[in-house]
Amino acid sequence: MTRLTADFWVKAYLTRLRLQEIPAFVVAHGDDTAGAVLVKLNTLDGQARAFQREFDLMSGDRHWAELIAGTERDIDAAISRQRGFDPDLWVIEVEDRQGRHLLDEPGLG
């Protein structure tokens, strides 16, 4: 199976969000080809959640899983630590009071 580059996936994801009028932006630009992507969902009430893609060894499928949830400050600190381990990491911030992130939609796994 051919994998999309991180840059291509991020551009497609941002386009999907924009079409749903969900504000999002790149906080950290990772490696264009193989960088992992972390999505921060900011609900604009002081709370946030971070998601990362996981690989299911049994099925071979990829899916998004919640990495951490809490105050935005705690999430930002966790993301900062993660970037310290992985400088190629992309970080996308989605801002939506309703908590929409679209990661559960087909084609984004």
C-alpha cells in the first residue's frame, strides 16, 4: 500500500476542515515526507485534546486515538515534550467550540 506524504495529508486535512468552516493551522511543520502528525483540538474553553495516528497490528489499519486530554496548558506542555523527542513531528491545531476534528471521517485514518 502506498502511503501519502505527511505534507500531502496535512494539506488535504486542512482543506477538509476549511470546507466545514473549522479553523485550523500548522503549529509545527514536520518532515514533508515521513513526519508523524499530531492533531490538537482546542475547544476554546481552556480545554484541549491531542490525537495521534496509531497502527493496528492485527488488522493493519491506521486510526486516530486520543493521546491526552486536559487543560490547554497541559496539552501544550505534552506536545512540546513530544516535539523534543521527535523534531520531524507535525502539529496541527484545530479550533472548534463543538469539538469537531473530522479525524473519524473516511480517508483520514
